[in-house]
Amino acid sequence: MRIFSKVLILIFTFSFASYAQEGNPVYAKNGMVVSASTLASQVGLEILKRGGNAIDAAVATGFALAVTYPAAGNIGGGGFMVIHLADGKNTTLDFREMAPIKAHKNMFLDSLGNFLPDLSQKSWLGAGVPGTVAGLVYALEEYGTMDLEEVIQPAIDLSKNGFHLDYRLANSINSENEVFKNIEASKKIFTRDGEKLKIGELLVQKDLARTLEIIRDEGSDGFYEDEMAKKIVEESDKNGGIFTIEDFENYKVVERDPIIGNYRGYEIVSMPPPSSGGICLSEALNALEHFTFKREEWGSSRYIHTLTEILKQVYADRAEHMGDADYYNVPTNYLISKEYGEVIKNKIGETARPATEFHPAEIPRFKEKEETTHFSVVDKFGNAVSTTYTLNGSYGNKIVVDGLGFLLNNEMDDFSAKPGAPNMFGLMGSEANSIQPMKRMLSSMTPTIVLKEGKPLLVVGSPGGSTIITSVLQVIINVLDFKMNVYEAINAPHIHHQLFPDQIDYEPFGLSEDVKQNLISLGQKIGIERYLGRVEAIYIDQNKNCFFGTSDPRGFGKAVGF
Ligand code: GLY
């Protein structure tokens, strides 16, 4: 098997440099915020400079992203936060959206049982009960040091006074113009009387500012009770939705123990169900631990073949075994065990096994009792926060709640609406992830903190639907195994395989022609060239006591520190 050459690695680096905003990781000594929006990163940085901790800064960044990065930053969606505290505690917050009480298993099927993706992706029915406001407020109250008033005010100012649209944000919003102009409430904000927004113009969001002010003054209750919840339900009734006041009153943030894997001596702290991220990451790393790759083997067909075979098994298990663990008995312990890692390793041969030959893990008895965004924050006290939150699709279901100024998610599409019918990310599911009232839909979000000797080494996460897991995985491997710095690790082209479709998708310059031919000769199928994930990560140099951060050059965010 031929080895991918160093020369090609140099070509990658050179080619990618053309669209990189930062040729190196950003350095800081006292704290750092990396997010998909420069303005939101700066909001978080200001909070750190004022003496806030990483949780204060993460909450401020989260609210700011809802204003400055409307494709995925949100108060109408949900997400997950992984926290490492300076005292050594690791915890996670689940503020994933929840199926409304009136939701039912077949709500996205027609009378013949056909899946209706327009309903799960583009309508009020596609929205789960939002969790973001509850999640951010909970994080602040439990682990922050500042008042809500202080951390939310920058988001209020940005929405009230507006900010100038840069080239990429204007293009992003305008790419949805056809949809926005046909939804009256969205048209008011994201178009100018139906026309596209101009680069450089001020985006003012007065309704959103008012909504954030209510949250500032009344906390989480301001969103989930009283007038605001009533208004959301009223709009839902008018537009064919099924939200009820009880949906909002019942919404709870759940603090969960993280999935903690061990990979070559590093602890990998990540998100448990209802995210599949932590289990999938751990499962993949446990299998990969049986292989060693020399630095110059990065991108080689041996490495990509091995990774691909592991990923096929991981996604087979995801489809069959994973869902909201409060509603379904997810066999977490077995899936993340070293024993199962060895089972996966033993099945990897010299040639590819077709996707149809992959079966979900047989769980030994009695073993068990587009668009998303990520931000990473560290402070000088030793706290680290890894948050991924989402509206699901880019701009969610693209519906602004009239008068309240925020976009709704279309997260219900993350449920398995019908066995065998792929969701918007091509992911399949089973009973484990079927729709039930108040259940949380399975996610791929993988906010993760890698620890070395109990202290944060890497804070990492990504958007990208089904590709989140593979993007986060490869960045971790690039840092830990291939010894890349965090910029190189993110910038290096990723590959992706999710079992179905049975193909390796790859980034531009990600597979050289000879590696492709090698993989084909092993029985692998080569898929499409596309960008994968947008990782926002911070590497903590434990010896020099400083931070190196990179916002993925595939996106338009920024790492900032001081
Ligand atoms: N909505 C994408 C995810 O949660 O995986």
C-alpha cells in the first residue's frame, strides 16, 4: 500500500493558506474565545477581560451569536455545553430542544406512510421546544460569576444599534432571500422589502433586542412563561404548529454526567445522549487506539481506509442504538468500552467491507443497566467551556416568530420520522430515535474537552450535522497522533463516511489521485468533494501556560484572546 507523501502535505498547506484568515493559531495568555462570529468572540473576550470566567464569557458569546450569526446562533434552538471547572469537576448541560407534548410518531408521514421532509424541515411543526435560553441562563446561574444583565447586554446592544453586514454574512443571509421574502415575519428582518441586503448595511433587530431585554429582566421565566410563551403559542396556532403553553412551562435543562473516554492516556470528555457525539467519538477512538500511524502517514490510504472502516461501524451503531436515553435504553457502557473497541478492530481487514455488511453492535446481555455552531472558551483560572448549539438547518426553519424577532429551529427533523428514511443529513434511525412527546431528538453535536493529567489540553467542537463527529474526531487525532498544531489540525482536509451512502466524502485537496486509486483498489467508494465541518478550537499549552486558538478558515469566525 502506498504511503501519502510529505510533498502532498506541503501542497495542502500551501493550497489552504489561500483562504485562511489566520496562518497560525492565535496566541493568548489570559483567556480566549473562539466562535463563528468575530463580533460574538469579541463580546466573550470583553467579559473575560472584565474578570468573568469561561462560563460567563460562553454565555455572553452564546447570546451575541444569536444576533450576529443568525444562521445558527440562536435563542430559538438548543444545544449542549461541556464544562471543565478549575476544581477538576467535569459536567455537561443538555439544553436540546424537546418534542412538543402534541408530537406523535407519524406526524411527518402522509396517509400512505411516506415521509414528508417539508413538514419536518420548513414548517412550524418542524420546531422543537427551544432550550437555548434555559441552557445559557442555567449555565450562568450554576457556574458563572456575573449577572445575566451584564453578560446579555452586549447582545441587546448589537441587536438594538445594529452592526454592519460584512461580505460573508450578507451573502449568507441573501442566499436564503427567496425563502425569507415569502415569510412575512422573516422578510421584515432578513430582506429590505423583499430585496437582498447590501454588504455594509446596518442590520438592526429591534424585536430581538426587546426579547433579549425581557430575558435580561425576567431571566429564563421571561421566555418560558407569561407573555412571551403565550405569544409563541399564538403564532404557532396561527401557522399550523402544535406548541402549547405547557411545552414551555415543562422545559428543563438537564445536567448530565459526561461521556469520558480514555485515548492513549488522554481523557476525552464529551456529550452523552441525547447527543450521539460523545459515544461515537469514544467508540471510534477505542478502535483507533489499536493502530499506530507515523506522522508522515497522515492522509495515506492505510490511515483513511482504517478510519473509514471504523466510521462505518460507528454510524451503524448510531442508527440502531442511539436516542434520548431518558426514553430509550442506550447501551452506552458497551459501546464506549475498550472491549467493543477491540471487536471493531478485529473486523477491520485489508479490504473494505460494503456498508450492507455492517450490523449494529450485538449488545451482550446484562451489560447495561448546516446549521449548527460551536464556540470554545478558556479562562486564566483553569475553566474550559465547549458549547455547540443549533437551529438545525441553516437559519432553522427560516421562520421568525413575528414580533419576537428570533428564528425557530427545525430540529424535529433530527428524529427518525420513519425507519429507513434519511433526514436532511442522510442519517437513518430506528425506534431508539422515534418521535415521542417531550423526548429530545438525537444529535451529532460533539462539544468536547480533551484532558491531559486532569487539565484541559484541547477544547473543540464543530457544526456540520452528521459530519460533526468525523470533523471533531479528525482534529483530535491530528493533534494527539499527528502532532499538528491546532491551526494545522483544523486546516488539514477531513474525510467523512457515515455508512450510508457508502462513500468517502473528502475536502478539496483531501485525497490525491493515487490515494483515491489505492482506496478504490481496497474496495472503498469515493464520494463527493465538499467542505466538512467548521471547527472552533483552543489548544492549551500546559508547559508554557498559554492558549493557542483557531477559528476554522472554512467559516468566518475568529479566535480572540488577551
Ligand atoms: N441538528 C444537528 C445535530 O444536532 O446533530
